[in-house]
Amino acid sequence: PDLSSFEQRRVSESTKIYDRTGTVLLYDLHQNVKRTVVPASSISIFVKNATVAIEDEDFYKHRGIKVSSIFRAVFANILSGQYSQGGSTITQQVVKNTLLTQEKTIARKIKEWVLAVKLDQTLPKDKILEIYLNETSYGGNMYGIEEASKQFFGKSAKEVTIAEAAYLAAIPQATTYYSPYGTHLKELEARKNLVLQKMLSLGYITEQEHKTAKTEKVALESQNQFGIKAPHFVFFVKEYLEGILGKDALDREGYKVITTIDMDMQEKASDLIKTTA
């Protein structure tokens, strides 16, 4: 692929989750995709450092790929007989998300390595990081750090605290599993703390900043604004499907998912509870 097209997003058909009737839409994974592209100057240094710390700590040192990670991934794939290990740098992820398909083949991976090296030679590191932060999914229909910051914390990406930046950096690895509105809050907290520890070890924050951020109580915006019906159930279903189909397939293949929930009964029960309360 020509590098001149790397910023163009591929159009994918969204997966839709319905109730048991197949007529009540609970959630469209990409309905009204929300993304606000912002320049690097409008993104907090805490967000940049947190992302680099957890995703690619040698980002500013390597030339697009990490040879040691490639050899480690190849060895792991040979032992497992699968292509599950990628060893991807931030630059590789930008290439994968903008230029290539999601198929797991040796040929595609080689293309990714070559293009990552070329992209690193073409653009400054800060520009590559800016593109990554504007393209990354943070769950559901949220794409980009600005939209995620506003949705989760009600503020721009330039205004987030160290703790909030750590949460944002923790989510992309598994957006459903680590969703602040899901059922794995302990795991999200542990990953947030891992981000903070890595930021400390890399010299991005001081001991005092680390201590303060680790104990900070972060307030989340209401999840109602996400347009999800029965959100806890939807997150459960989405996580279950990701385990079977994989996140890439769920994001791109346009499945119609019929679930067991009866929204008519659910709404009547909710009304009854409100009345008796």
C-alpha cells in the first residue's frame, strides 16, 4: 500500500445487538461514530506519556519496529502453531489500523513491519503518536482520545489529570473488558496502576505524583449518554462475543446478534421498581 493513504480509515459494517425479538436495538457498535480529531498540542503530555509507557515504552528509541519483540513473537507463534503474538509498536498499530487488513498471516505481518519502518522515516514521532491517539478505539462508538476524554470525564484531552490519563491509556488493550462501565473494575484499576508504575519507572512522573494519582478518586460521566439499552447486559454480551469471534471480527463484520433479554419486560420491571420506591 501507498503511504499517502495511511490516514484514510477503512469503512466497516457495524455489529448490532438486539433483544430477543430481534426488533429492539440495544446497541450499535458503530452507530453515530464519535471522534474529534485534535492536534498533538491539544493532548495532555500525561496522556502521551501514559500511552507510550503502557503500549510502547521504546517508542522514541526504535525505528518503527522492535526487532527483539519480533523475534519473541515469531518464536511464540512457532511454539503455539498460531499467529496470536504480534509484538506491535505504536507505529505498527497505526499502519495496521489505516493501511492493512486484520488478517493474521505472515505476509500481512511482513508488510506491517516494512511499512512501519517507512512511516517512521516519513513522519516525526510526535505526529505518529498524534495519529494513533486520534484513531484508537476506546470502546463502542468512541474513537480518539478527545472523544474518550469528554465521554468518560467531561473534559478535553488537554485537561485530564495523571490518573485520568492512566485510565485512558489502560482501556484500548481490551475496550469491553476494561470499560469503566463494565464488570471488571478491579482489573481496570490494576491496569491503571500498572500504567502509573511504568510512568514512574520511565521518569514521566515523580514519586509524589505517582502516589497522588494512585489514590485519586476519579469521577466518571453518566453512561446514559452512550445510547445503550441495558448497558450491563450489553457489555456482558459484547465481551462474550469477543471471546468467541475476536474483537476485530466483531468490529468489522456487521453481525446481527439476537440476545435473550426481553426489553418490554425489562422496562415494565424498571417502572414497577420506580413506582414502589
